[in-house]
Amino acid sequence: MTFLAKPLSALVAVVSLLVGQAAVADVDEAVAKQIKAKLIAGNPQATFGDVRESPMPGLYEVDVNGGNVLFVSRDGGHFIAGDMFEVGAQKVVNLSEKRRGLHRAEVMGQQDLKDMIVFSPKGKPKAHIYVFTDVDCGYCRKLHDDVPKLNSLGIEVRYLAFPRAGLNSVGYRKIATAWCADDPNKTLTDLKNRKNVPLKVCKNNPVAAQYKLGNEAIDVRGTPTIVMEDGTVVPGYLPPDTLAKALGI
């Protein structure tokens, strides 16, 4: 039995026609212990979180590997790996994605701003976005060209490194050069503008850690990947006005 390390993009099973809100009652300790024991026996390498009641009666939620959620039977003998939806009066809500968004927002809020390359507006920012970026992708350059406009709208841009070709690539050396520079903002801009910047990789730079964060906690699948304040992920480029509207500006 294998548990995926990243949020599933396709449903293994579809759970539909849900009614009501998530239960808030505490899970019986014996039930929770039995569920976790079964799951751990099935895959000792996985990391399982607390057991909680799901919005669907008879199923329990268990976080696995810090991101995915399994919907597990009371005896722990069966589970569904996929997204749970709530059917409302006017729309269908992906409850699993809402929970993932909360998790992503929490994770990003724990990151140290000192490890990011930040482009801030004048005065107090109205909002901020996190951007996992590479220096060689076209839409990363396009988004970077928009940074002055984003700043003028009151949006702070917080860059994290995500060398698409991996940590043993020239792309890693390029982006690490920006993080290691005396003026990271200017160096990152020069690299994105294809200027000839001597490559210099310093020790203890945060690029590898940010690359791991993007892969394991945010599920970055390409660059740029924008993470909004509420944990919503935008996989790609959005124009400044569209971003501003999404941020409530």
C-alpha cells in the first residue's frame, strides 16, 4: 500500500452529495487509536496526523505526510484518497482544497522573510504574495516585469527560489547567485533580464530548503507558482489587476 506524498490531482474516489458542516465532536480515543494503528501497519514510512471526524458521517479524516487527507472507515480497514466536496445551495465547495489552503498559509507564514528576496511597495503593503521562481522561465520574467506595477498597487512580492531543473543544475547556480549577492534584488532582476552575471554560490544559502518546501509542502509543479495570503495556489502567471482583485484590493 502506498500513500502519495503530494496532494492528488485526480480523484481516486469521488465523494459527493454531502450535507451539513464538519463535525466538531471529539473522536473516541479507542477509535482514533485503532485507525492510526491500522494505517501505520499498512505503511510505517508515512507520517499520520490526528484523527478527526469528517463532514460525512461514518468517515474520519487523517492527515498523511503533512498535506494529503485520507478519509478512513471507523475500523481503519478502508480509506479513500481524494477530495471531499460539499454541495451547497448555489455552488460546490472543495473542502479538501480549503483545508490544504489553510495548511499552506500556515506553512508560508512560518517562513523567515530574511530568507526571501522581497520587493516592497512604498508605505505599508496592502497585501503580499509568495512567488516560487526560476530565473530562466519566460513567465517568471513576465511576472517580474510586473513587480513595479504590483508594488504601486500596494502588493509586496516575496520571492522563494525554485530552480526547475533541480539542485544539480546551472539554474540552481544562477538563482543561488541572487540569494548570495550583496544586492539580491538587483542581482535577481539582472539574471531575469539575461544580463551577464558572474555565478557565485555561497554556503548555507536557502535555495535547497525553499526548493524542498515548494516540492513537499506547496506542491509546486512549475514556475512561477504564486501562493496567496489565504494559501490559494496560482500555478502560473496572472496580470497585476487580476492579482489585486483576487487579493481584495
